[in-house]
Amino acid sequence: AAFLSPGQGNHHNQRAVLEIDKQNNCKALYYYARSIKVSHKPFETSYENMERLYKSNKAWLRKNNQAGLPTRSDKRFKIRLFNALFVDLHRRLKVDTDPAYNHATTLDMDGVIREFESVLKGDVYSDKVLCMMVVINAFSASDNGTLSQILTFRFGTALVNFVERNL
């Protein structure tokens, strides 16, 4: 359906729902962003669905990341944890309008960028998923303002630096 009418957002919203069922919040956020930013008919309910995603992601983080980054060596868990931290950072960028909290969000951004660099070294993401993350950052930058724009720049810089070091 997305190929037949790519300018309509409801197809992307449905893909997001499927990704949530697979517990892949990062891909779900990507599809919600696409469903909102399509060219012809955005799926407005995606904003509400995105809020539910942020809420359930935050609850998962509270349950699984209580003492900071765990020492578990389980690769799948670490990937899911990074994805959850990445999605939560975008939630924070959306709601963080008070300049007094910008410092805390910036520190969180630093931690997510460090984790991203660590995850890149593990060669666990396909090019497709990395591109999805870039799109999520661009979506946040277009919707949320300065801190999101800084994240987009820093995330892109980390990705470019990684590629340059590993060519």
C-alpha cells in the first residue's frame, strides 16, 4: 500500500504499529515520523500514537535501566537499550522547552552519542537502520528546535567520523 500511495501517512502509521509489536521502538518512531511528514496526506493520529510510544518506551527504560547502563553482556539487550535511550532522547527534546533543563538534556545527548559510537563499533546496525536514525533526527530537528538541531549535527558527525575511520 505504501508503494501505491506513498504520499499518504496511514500506511506508515500501520508499519509503526507492527514495529511496536516486535518491540522495535526506534523503527516505530521512524515510521511515525514518516506518517506525519508525508507529502500529501499526513496521518494526524500519529502524533498521539508517538506519545504512547514515548510513554511505553520510558516505562521500559525505568524497568530495565534503573542503575544506569547495565553490565549485561547480552548483545540484543544492549541494542534494545540503546534504541530505547535514543527514542527517549527524542521524547525529551520534544518536551524540553524550559532553558533550565537544557543542560540535563544536553548531558543525556552526550551519553546517547557516546553509546551510539560504541554501538557503531559493534557493527550491529544495517545501513537502512542508520538511515532511519538520521531521518528521526531530521524529523526532531524540523519539529522541535535548537537542541534537536544540535543532536542532528552531532549524530551525523559521529556517523561520518565512524565511516571515515573504518574505510
